[in-house]
Amino acid sequence: MAIEPARDAHDANGGTLADVIDRVLDKGLVINADIMVSVVGVELLGIKIRAALASFETAARYGLEFPSGTAVETPAWDDAKVSRDYCPQCEKRVTVAELMGEGCPWCGWVSAKAKAQETISE
């Protein structure tokens, strides 16, 4: 039985370069390689490569550390620390607190939790 690759619901129309870059930055990409050159069992050269490519948001989510001397206390970094999720209706990224507490500001979708809070307050 062969396993066929399947497209994600977000990629129903095919992927463009922008879609690929968005996916890599959203999920992150880590390269970890150890290269050793040896002759007759004696290691002559050893190279360790560690590289990560991710958006600030993904880096904040997984706790990636930046090299010393890198200024990470920027407004973009602070904004990236805020948890976000996709709206189930319009699929735009919204802060989880806003999505669950009030609803989506883009399309007006309201979560069951927000609906329950509205009925309690009335």
C-alpha cells in the first residue's frame, strides 16, 4: 500500500513561493550537521553546524536562544511572545485571548466561550 502525499487545507490552490516561505517561517526549519574528516581513523577536522530559520513568533514559541549581543527586546519580539491562533472562519491569525474572549475582529466569528460570557452578563 503506497502512501500518497496530501495537501493541507490551507494549500488547496497549490503553493507559491510566498506560501513556502510563510510555512517555513511559521513552522521553523532547523539544520543540524556534524562533519568529520578522518584519515586512518584519526580525526583531522570536525565541523558542527547548527542553524535555525524561523519567524520571531516561532522562535518565541519554542524558546530559541539568540547569540549573545543580539538585541531581542524589540517591539516585534514582544509582539511575537503573544499566543496567536487561526480563526476557524476566515483563517486569519488573531491573539488567542481576543479570539476566545471577544471573537475575531476580521470576520466577526464568536467563540462558544465568548457567547457563554455574553449570556451570563445579560
